[in-house]
Amino acid sequence: MAVNPELVGRVFPPTAPYLVGREKVREFARAVFATDPQHTDPAAARALGYADVVAPPTFAMVVQDLTLQQLLAEPESGIVLERTIHAEQRFRYSRPIVAGDELVGRLSIVGVRAIGKGAMVTSEAEVTDAAGSHVVTATSVLLVGGDE
């Protein structure tokens, strides 16, 4: 089955709220070698004007992954995980993610482009906080291989 071009324009339901924990931010910072103290030390983050530790920019992928799981679980998508690679990632922030944030993601499919037997699927996950304010838009491109 080829990637379903009718995915374009599809908006998935919002994810359950994700509470950003201080230890998760610290673990993520260590994993991506983000050594600035604002990522691990609450006092350093407060000195910069934040309520708690600040997540590295790519931390938004944690919430975006929850939205992408909805897409990958869609039986009519034509996306086969075993033939899929994550080809591109971009983030557009309104403000940093901070420990204590409660975030919700909502995925929209903005493009499906045929490439040979496969396709490139572009999605945008709008991530908002508990007040409904925009935090980050995470844009992802999945490269899906076609049938053999």
C-alpha cells in the first residue's frame, strides 16, 4: 500500500497532557550533551528568569513523538514503520519548555509528496501549554519507502 495522499489536511486529536519533569529534562540534557547549567540546575535557570530548568530545544521531540504515534497507528495511512526513516526536523519556538509545563500536542499533516515508489510525509505538531498558549511548532519529514 502506498502512502495515502488523502492524509494531507488531516488533523489528529490533541494528545493527553504531558507534564515536563525536572529529572526528564536533566536526563534529556545529558543524553544530547547539553551542558549549560540552565538545563540541570534550577538556581541557574531562575537566574535567567525561568521558573525551573529549561529543556534543550530538541526536547520538543518528546511531545511530538506522542503525536507521531497517532499517525503511525492510522491503518489507512499506508505508512509502514519498517520502511520509514526520520528525514528532517525543525522547531519554531514562542518560548522555551520549562520543567513544570503541561504540554499538549496536535498533529497536522501538511504534505505528502510521492518520490519513486515511496513518499515524503510532512507533519506539524503544534505544542501548547496548559493555558492554551503556543510553545513550539515541531515540523517533521518522514521518508517512507515503497513496496518492493
